Amino acid sequence: MEEISGFSSKTASRSGEKASTMVQQSEKPPQAKTLEIDTGRGSSLPMQTWILLRKRLLILTRNWLPYFCAVVIPIATAGLTTMFLSGFARLLCSRGELANNPRVLSLATLEAFWGILVPVGPPADFQPSSLPAGYSRFANRIKLQGSLEDFDNYIADNFRDVVPGGLYLDYNGEAAGLNPAPLLAYRINGNLGYAALAKNVMDSYLLNTTINADFSTFALPFVGSTGDSLQLVIYTGLAMSAYVGFFALYPTFERRSNIRALHYSNGLRPAPLWLAYGLFDAFFVAIVAIIATSLLTSMADVWFAPNYLGVVLFLFGIASTYLAYVISLFAASQLAAFAFVAGGQAIFLLIYFLLYLVLITFADAESLQSNLSTLQYTLGLISPS
């Protein structure tokens, strides 16, 4: 009995220890489970640029109309303005091409095209038989007038036919405060050729000597088809100034709707943003420059170094695109951004055009080139147009 009771007491003590251990373990609070999160990785500039390019391509599939207009307007204008180049006289560097070719006026040409008619008086002082030998063939073209009044009346009645003029050899100018001298009347419309030839007829008769004289003006600087070329420059320039306004629409919408702020809060940097937008729009600028250059140069061979035209149009489009981006940072709406870009460039184009014409017209020849360079680089700092 003692052994049994001793065993049972030991067993009871062991079971009591186990129970106390289980109670202690059950009193410990359960440990919280930790959430395992992957370490974030930053994106590089090329990756962000590529992602934004894909974003713009996706948006283009859903809103393609602005870019359709941006491409069609300048290309259609370039194609239509080529009609101003039909029959355009190409400028060359030879002296003969840089000035007009004035016609030579003589009694023979007047006889061939107009017919000569010369009233002369009085009959007592003029004898057709006394004409020099070189003028004897025109004796039947002389109409004798008996008095100064008859002379004046004849010219008044036949002013359309009197060529190149008339003579009255016994003119007393004392009443008019003039010394007595032969009176010369000549056709005033046209140029001074009629006066010169009429004076030559009078001198030949008074000197009784044949004087063969022709009249011609000096050659004047001349540029052919200036009006057509100016219209081409104006219309093409306005179209090129307007189409880049469409590139300011989406950046303005993105800023106004806080999409860009969301991009920046997610870690996007400004450099890849504007680089991606510039590359995206440069694709359409290149399309416009290539097709417009092809249309302008293929339909008329009047350009000097036409290969540079495409480069100029492309660089102009890139500069105008980034000007549109700058305006989109401050514009209150998409319409305002388009108006500032397209309208502003058109205004600066017209200002440049007017100042250019003013300098060409009024500037001194020795300072013309420097004045044009100053105008070019001054307005070029403000606007690409």
C-alpha cells in the first residue's frame, strides 16, 4: 500500500507539473505574422521614355483627329501653292537676268508701231524740201499750220495721233515772259523718248544736218514673278505656323486635368516626359517636312539648293513644337494654347515679312545685308516663324 501510494503521489506531482507548464504556455500571446513586400526598383530614363511613347501611341489610336489635321493642313497648302510656281521665272546670277531689257525708241520704231504725225508752222519758216536727207522719207507726215492758234487747235483735236510731237518755229514768248524761240510740243504720256525724238527733229531741221538719235532708258533691277512668289511664301508660312498649334493640345489637357501631377507623384521625371513627347511629335514633323518638300520641289525646278528646304522645315517644326510645349505650361485651356501658338507665330511671320519688305525698299545698299541679318536673328530669338 505504501508503494502504491508512493507511486500515485509521484504520478500526481508529475501531472501537476505538466498542467502548470501547459497553463504557462497558454498564457503567452500569439506572435503576429509579418507581410513580406518585394523591394522596389526604380526605372531608368530610357525606360520611362519608352513607357511614355507607348502611352502616346495608345492615346493616338483613340484621339487621332488633331494629328490628322496637323499633317494634312501644311501638306495640302504646300500642294496648292505650287500653282503659283507655274511659269515662274527662275533667278540667275548673270547681269542680264538681274535687270530688265529696256526697249530702244526711234523714229523708225514709232513709224512701224504708231505712225508719225508732226504738225509744223508757220509755213513761211518751214519748207519740207529743206529737210535733211535722213528725214526726207517722213515729209508726207508733216502737217503745216498757218498760225500758232491753228497749231494749238490741231494738237488739241489730234492729240492721240501726234507722234512724237510738233514744232512752231516763229513763237514769240514775250507775252509769257519768255524769249523768242521755237516752240516744241511733245507727247507726254509714256517716257521722255517722245520729247527726245521731237527735239532731235527740230535740231536737225534748224542745223540742216541729219542727226540719227535713238532713246532708251537705263536698265533697272528686275525680279520676275515677284507677286506669285510672295503669295507662296505667305500662304505656306501661315500653314506652317498653324499646324504646330495642334501639338500643344494634349500637354495642356494633361496639365489641366492633373494627369502630369499624378505622373510626377509616381516617380516620373520631367526629362523623359518632354523627351518622349518631343520624339513623338518629331515623327509627324518629319512627315510634314518630307512630303511638303517633295511637293514644292518636284512640281517646279525654281529652288536654289532644294535639299536644304526639308532640313529647314524640319528644324522649324522642332523649334515650334517646343515653343508649343512652353506655352502649354501656362495656357488656361486647350483653345488658348492653340490660339497662342498658331496665332502668335502667324503674327510674327507677318511682322517679319513687312519689316523685310521695308528694308528691301528703303535700306541703303551697303547696309542691306547686315540689316537683314539683324532682323533675322532678332525675331528668331522670339519666334521660330
